[in-house]
Amino acid sequence: MKYPGTGIYQTLGMRVPFYVNPGSKNYIKTIDPKLTANDLVLNISGSGSVNGTPCIVGGKVFFGTGPSDYIPVEETPYMGIWCVDLNDRRILWNTTICYDNGTPAGSVSGLTVFEDRVYAGGIDGKLYCLDADDGHIIWNSPVIEPSGEYGLSSTPLVLKNESGSTNVYVTTKTAFLGYTAADGSASPSEIVNISLSGGVADFSSPSSDGSFIYSSGMNGVFAVSLQDYAVAWNSHETYGDTGTPVYSDGSVFFTTASGVYCLNAGNGREKWKDESRGGLATAPAVNDDLVISNSPAGLAAYGKTDGSLKWTHEPVTCLSGDILIISCEVSPNSPVISGDIVYYTSNIELIHNRLYGSHTSNVYGLDICTGKPHAGSSYKYDNGMYQEYGNPYDEYSFTINSSKICTSSPCISDGYFFVGTGSYPPVNDTYVEDVTALYQAAHDGQGSLMKKFKPYPYSDTYSDSLIIRGSGRADEETEINIIEGLTVVPHEKTVIGALSAFSDERNLSWAVADGQIKTFAGFSDNSRYRWNITLNGQPAGPEDPVSDGDVIVADYVDQDGKKYVGIKLTVNVMTYAEIQMTADRTVFASGDETGTATAAVTLYDGSSPDESCLSWETTGTVSADGTGLTVTFSPGSQGGTLKAVYAPEGAVPVTFEIPVKVASGISAPDVPVSTYTLWKGNEARTGYIRENGPKTLTTPRITDHRPNGTDTKSMPLVSGSPVTDGNGNIFYTIWTGGMAGNETANGLYSYTTDGQLNWRSDNVNSRTTATYFDGRIYVGHIAGAMLCLDAENGETLWSTPAISSYPYTGLTASPLVVKNDDGRKLVYILTYAQSNKDADNYLYVYEDAGSSCKELFRIPIGVSGTEKNGGTSMYSSVSMNADRSSLYVSGGGGVIAFDPETMVRQWAFDAGAQGPKNNVYVGTPVYYNNSVYVAVSGALYSLNAVTGLENWNVTNTQINPSTPAVTETQVIATGYCSKEDEIGSFGIAGYDLTDGHLLWHFDDGSASRASPVVAGDTVYYGTYKDQTLFAVDITKTDGGAADLRWSYLADEVAPGWWSLFEGTPLILDRTLYIGAENGYFYAFRDPMFTITATDTEYGTIDPSGETTVEEGGSVTFMITPDEGCHIKDVLVDNVSVGAVSEYSFSNVDSDHVISAVFGKGDAADTFTITASPSRNGVIRPAGDTVVEAGGSVVCTITPDSGWHIADVLVDGVSVGAVSSY
């Protein structure tokens, strides 16, 4: 479509539903479509949500798709740009937009079609230019929007300059950018780059009046000259995140979350504003007289010149009959004006007496002069089965059920109305999808995969769709049928068979008895209502055969002939191949070796296909060989894809394509880095550091959190394991234990390492261990949610819904947080099943989006991949290998390995655990050096981290399903029992890393559910009923009893109260931190000793002064003379150790003093002065005196009584009768 008066077309971009050209009026003068006919609903499997605004050019519909809120990413591999023929509904092309690693990304920006090219932003942060005819990518920019949920969401502004060059402009969060590309160029050249300091809303895009470009940024709006790209002006007010500025008649209009504004386009001065209704940072629609903007309150129209409020409209807030609205929100898109109608959208959550719960999207068509429903309409909506809803209002409005219109703005063209939808969760907020897929060649001519959803009863459309409504022309009549479709036969080649096939395909609710339809989606056949079925316009019976092209209509009508639902479908008799394909999704190889996996194609009946009709296609480093495939690993290889194409004669070809990933099996560092910013010290969860912990028991520092002393009814439970930020701060949790009275102490605490309180968040009531990552704290709550807090002040930034229902404990796993290659923060967390029930045994993956989180995956990890209990233990958490190519979780009866990016399962090991069903649980898997170590109730396993095959196992009836500690040589697990027949003889043991033989054991006689940690040559762990903290020597290798270094019995705060240790100790700077369920938080460290260093002139000792050393510690002193001087002696505790230049104290167990004496000159430059007195007197000093070079000595001459000094000779020369020299 071209804008009136110009020859330039610009798309209705997402949140940019206007045309921008010199002298243009920013609305559409076209035929108003009557939105009563559901002309087309495109549901395309794997496409993702249609969140981009559709664009119509030359009889083609262009639109972008991105991630769906309720469909896993791996099930939407075709996210990107689509082109559909508007006349025959064929999909002309689809171009998938992917990240550099091949993971589908998609596009949610608005599209711009200019001449023969399509311009769009990708969620991967790049700007794309595609061929409008076939969709191939002509060029793309580098990543220019590296962060954010939507990537590059700005709609490209495309302008041709005076020299004929086509320039493309976009606004990112940090810069205004312009590009141009010569014909044939594979990459664009940057022509402008203006840094922005903030104020850019998602989807905000540039616009132009032909002389200037207007853009959000710099905390407002600014104008850039098209001549030299100089900033002409910046708005004189600060507006915060700003939507797309709209130019019209010398003014610039824009919206923010606060309101709607008008600036002078020549100088940026504010002309008028309205902040009384709030706003959405989108784009207003502007015509000759009005500015129309949406806000959370609805739609508002303002006088264009003075901002006077003309009218407002609120979306529907009540419906007739037995329908209850839970919430109603205006879509965060932009309104659009078409003739004398303005359209906008909203989303409603409601409850119907026959629907468990439902979501609808409403499209409102309002009279632009009054803001009311179009003339002659009322609040009655009498269109088929939605008559009870009482809304939308008339033929210019309609309802879309089970879908959500989000950032896709409406688009009007040639009497048609276009809008994209995203998905809502169906019943009880759980998205259910039929994974069966049909290849319906007759629908698009290309055998494209058509998605099948499970919509609500009464649904007329499906989620994640492109909705096209309208008759094509206002004066054309179209038969009204709520549900239309195409069904593929054979099934039973009868009317009922065809309807049943359609039912199966759409997962609609049917009941057929005695060859008749009895119920459909709640409509039953009874005395007042009946089903009328026609075949090609004639009454039909259930056994009537159907042929290719036949049209079946089933109407549910009452005795007055009023229709309640209509089903119209066209029969397409065809043969299609029914096959399935299995393959290893991950190929493992190392070095220059070749890794091999297998693939197989079978028919649905299990028979083998005709090999002559089967072909293989591969990409990347994947190569096919017959019905198998081989992958050659090379450093940095990402694998590729494997595609099987089965095309038997006379049938529709079927294609199966799967990604194949190469896992290198790179060895971990010999000791994973342990920072203890997360539980067990690192992503591998080894729980080991080389530095020593406290080896001698001393009186600990205690932080008392008890609000009421010995009152056990209000005893706070310090159960969570502490973690650190590495900058001198410690974080730990306290929970209530389900008891009333101790709420005053529960929370997440931040302390300095010397015991000073930073802050406390009472939003957190948690029994588990927090994770510190990049200035944030992630932690589970006993209410079942995961929270994210600011580590600086404890402010809650976001929270997930409740994802764990376990009573009194809630979400007990410790989150694993990583930043992937594209800079996104991903949070992995497990839930475990409630006792004796099949409950929420899932692996969740969230993206931290800053002020909110987004659920990316929810994967059942119960037995056989269900949500049934898979044995996950209470504190079991996610771990990861060294190169982050595999994720390990407890579940499925043992351990499951996943690809962290795609969440494709790599392997599974079943240890037979089913939690409370057989009292067998699985702890956290620990990764080290290509092996995974996991403790299961009664056993310890070592698994190959690449294949999941067992290396060795140890069975012992008392081994706990807690998380072992792993060092370079041994794996240490609690629950060892030296006497197999003596129940209750518990302890801890170390096993050889390579074959599992016993190295040592320690019988403590108590039970432990906590996980041990190792520092240096000592393991530390707490016990349960015994209420004792142990430190045990782990150097033994003969299988005998280990030596106890020390133990500490928790303080008894009340008679009979269990002061148990449940957390895992944190060891930091030789200090051990741990809490107990007596309200105390302890800090243990070795005794400290002081070494004092002193020196004389002519040199230094380093370190000087007092140096503090822990018991058993060491320190070295360097003794350095000044230039031209030397060391005369070094004294340690006043005993000479010689003229040494370095001295070390080792295994310190007392205070010491070290001092140094220096001399001038070289130590070899000394002289002798000999004193020789005559009789009758003395010279002091007498005899030989050694003097260093440069030194001095005074000789005193004293005569005997009655005598006097006659003369003094020095080197035989008289110096006179002096008394001293």
C-alpha cells in the first residue's frame, strides 16, 4: 500500500502504525473493513509468536515471529521472517533468524519493505536486509543491540538520498545508527553513530519529515539533520524511556509511561502534554485533527494543536451473563486510524461457568469523532457462540479467543484487517500442545509443517497466529462461520470420519454416538438444540462418503434456527508419508578422533521405509553415511543439522530435521576454581579448595539471631549454607520451620566477614542456599518461588511464580546462574516432588531480564521424562561441566545430562530412584575431569560425563543422597557405615577417584544430611541429631580410620532442642562459616600469632612491624641493606641466625621477634687500630680495634696519678699532648 500523495511505502512497523513522509498525514484513508468474517488463521508449526506488526505490499503479507511465552524454544525452530500470498494463502518463503551458534532467535521488530527488499531487526541484535521475492539474506550488520529480551526491536527507517543511495536507520538502547550498502555487498557500511545516554523504550523507532530524523534517546527526543547528521536539537525536558516520535505538520508527538507529549519540530520545545492518564511508550496515531494514544486506562484522543482532551474509551471491564473478568489490559502496541475508525486492542482474562478459565483478545473499532462504538451498534455481541460475552461491540470489532495481542499493532489494507497474536496458557496456566504434526501440502503447496494446538472449547482461533479478518471489500458478503479448516483424509472417508479427522487435528472436544455428533466443546444434542450437517450444501448423513474438494458444514442450532457454532471445512483427499525419526542429538568426540552417532527412519507401523525414496541432507560438520551419520570434531565445532527426506511416489514428501551438537569432552582444570559465590564453590559443585581451613578448634565468633532467647517456639533456623561475593561480604538465609513467632528473624542476611550487618531482607523466608552472581542474589523461598535481590541493599528485583509445592520447605534447590555467549543471564533450578505424591519434579530455566524474569524451559525430570517423582532429593541442585557444554541434574531415577542452550537431553542414567515411593533419592551430581559423581540412597556412582555410562559404583546401606566433595584424588561422601549390619553406625568416607576403592573412613556415630567441603587436607561437615561439626584429616590411603582434627558440639539453647547443622560450611580466608538450627551463626578460625620485625639504620625488613599469622601458617621476611651497606647479623627471638637475606617462619604456633643489624660499606672493608701506651698511663680501647670503612673510633689517653701526658703519636707523627683522639 502507498500513502496518499506520495510514492513511498513504509511498513506499519511494530508499535509504529503510521507512514512518515514529508507532508504526510499519519493515518490511512482506506475502506473500513467489517471484521465479521474469519477469513484466515495461519498457524504454522515452529514459527513462534507473531509479535511483529504485519506488513502488506503487492498482495503479500510479511511478518516476523519470535519466542512464544508458552511454547518451548526448541519447538519453534523456524522463528524469523515470513511471506504469505494474500490471495491463495500460500507460504511463499520463511527465513529463520539465528544466533551465531545456530540457535533460533527470531524477529519481533516491525518490517520495512522498500523497493524489492525487506528490512528487519533480529532478536540476535543484528539488522537484516532480505530479498522480498525469495527471502534470502542479502546482508546483515554485526550485533548492534547485544542485550535485552527483544534484541534489535527498532523498525528500520529506510530513505533514499539525493545521490540515489538507500540508507537504513535504527535506534538501539545505546546508539542511533545509520547504514548503507552497495549492490552485491554482503555487509553494510556505517554512516552515522550517535551515542545515546538512555531514554529509549523497547521497539522505539526513528521517523522523518524528509529533512530531519526524529528519534528517542538522550532521556527524551532529539532531531538529526539528514544533511550532515548533526544533532539539531535535544528535547529540553527529561522524559525517561520514550516511544517512537511521530512527525506531523511541524510537531513531534510521542508517548512514555507517564503520558503523551507534543514538541515543536523546529526547536524541541514542549507545546503541550497530558500526564493525567499515564501512558504506554509506544506510538500515537495522528490524523489532520487528532492525536490518539493508548495507555493502561484505554484510548484517549487529543486536539492536535492544543492537546485538549476530546474523548476517552476504556476497554471492556464487565460482561453479561455468568462471565467474570479477572483482569483487562491494553495491549502494549499502537492504535491505528483507518478512515473514520480507530482500532486498538486489549487482552482479557475471564472465567465462564462452562470454561475453567479463558483468555481473549479484543479488537475495538471506534468512531474517531466520538470514541464510541461505530454508529448503530450496542454492547451486544451476537456473533455465533460468543453472544454472551457482550463485547466487542459491532461489525467493526471482534474477539480472538485463547490468544494474546501483544506488541503486534493492527494493520489495514484493501479492506482486510491484520494482526499477529502470541500464546496464552490454556487451562490452569499450563500450555498443552499436541506434538503430532501433519504435512498439509494442499494448504501451502510446499509441504510445510502446520501446527496443531489444543485450544479452549469455543475457540475460534489458535495461539501464535496471524489473524486476517474481513471480506476483502466492504460491500462483499461472506458466509459467517466461526471455525473453518482443512482436513486431510484418509481416515474414515465419511462425513463423520472427516469431522473426526478435523477434531483430532485441532484437538477439539467431540462426542459421536450412533453415527451422530452428540457434543462438541460443550454443545450437546438435545430436544431444543441439534446439529445440522450438510455436504456440498445438501443434507448429509454420517455414513455419506466424501471426495476431494467436498465442503462439509456442521452447524449447532436451536429450535428457532439460531446458530451457536459453525464448522466449515474443505476435504483434501491425499496420501502423505507417515514416518518418524530417531537420532542421537549429541555426538561426542575428542582431539582428532571421529565421534559417531546413529539415525534411523521408520514408518509409524514400525516397518522400514523404501530406501530408494529416502534421502539425507546435512549442514555443518555433520556428514551422513547411509542411515547413520558421522561427525568429525574440530576445535570450536558446533555440529550441524541432519535432515531426512522421505518422498514415496504419489505421496506428499515428509522432512524431518534435527540439530546435532558436538561435545568435545574437554577436560576440566585439575582443580575447578572455587569462589564460593555459589553453593559448593563452583558450577561443577566440587566443594574443594586447596587453601587450608581452621585446623585447630578455637572459640567461635557467634551471631545470635534469636528474638526471644530460649523460647523454642520462636527459634530461628539458620539452615541455609552461606555464600560470599568475594569482596568481604557473606549471605545466608534463616527460615521459620513452619513455626509461628520467629518471623522477626527469618530472612536473607548480608554480613561483612568481621560480623557487621549490611542488610536483612524479610521478603525471603528460605531454608536453602543463595547464589551470588554479578551483583545479584538468587534464592528459593519456602512459598515455592525463586527471588532475585540486589546484593548491595537486599531490594527484591523480581520473583518467579511458585514453582514448588513442597510443604514447609518450598523451593530448596540452590540456583545455578551463568552468562551465555550472547550476554544473557540464565538461571537453572530444580524442583522436587512432594512426599508420596506425583508432584512438580521439573527443571526450570529462566532468563534474568533485569527487572523481571522470563521462563525459557520447564522440563519434566521425573520417571520416564514425566513429572512423576524421579528421586530428586531435597537440596539437589544443577551442576555444569568445565566447558559449559553439559548440564547435570538429578532426576529420571538417577542423573540426566542436558545441552545448556537447547535443553536437548544428551544422556540419562537410571539408578532406580523414585523418592518416597521406594525411599531412594539422588543428590546433586558433581562434575570433575570428565566424570560425574553422584550419591544415591545406599550407593555412590562414578559416571562417564560424556556418555553417562557407569565407571564404578560403591554400595553401602547408609550412604546419604547428599552431594559428595571431590578433590584431585578422592570423592568423599557422608553416610559410610563400617559395620553393614549395625544400623545407626554412620560416618564419612573417602573413595579413590579412579576405581572407587576405600581410602579412609571416619565413624562419627551420627546422621548427616549436609554436604561436606574440603579445604587443603581436611574435610568439614555437620551432623543432624548429633548436632556436631566435624573436621577430619583426609590424608590416609590404607582404608583405615581417619584422624579427627577437631569437633564442635552446637550450643544448647534450650533443653531437648536439636541444634543441628544442616548447611554446608563456607571456608574463606581460613575461616569456616556455618549456621545451626539454634539461631546461631558461627565463624571458626585458627588461633592468630604475631611476628614483630625491627631493623636498624642502613637497611629494611619486609614485612616490617607486626605481622599476624594463623596457627600452622607461614610467613617469609626479606632482609635488604641500603645501597653501599651490608647485613651484619639477623636475630630471631634474640638468637643470631647469621647475616641472612631471607628468613621463613613455618608451622607457626607462638609469637616471634625478628631483627636485623646493618653496616656501611662492603663487609670486607675493615681496618685495625692498635693502641700502644707507654708506662705510667693507659689508652682506651686498648690493643687492636677493628673499624669498618668509613667508621670511627675515639681513643682516650689517661696518665697514672702523679704523671702527665708528654706526647701522643699517631702513625709515628706527634699530635701533641692530647687526652683523646
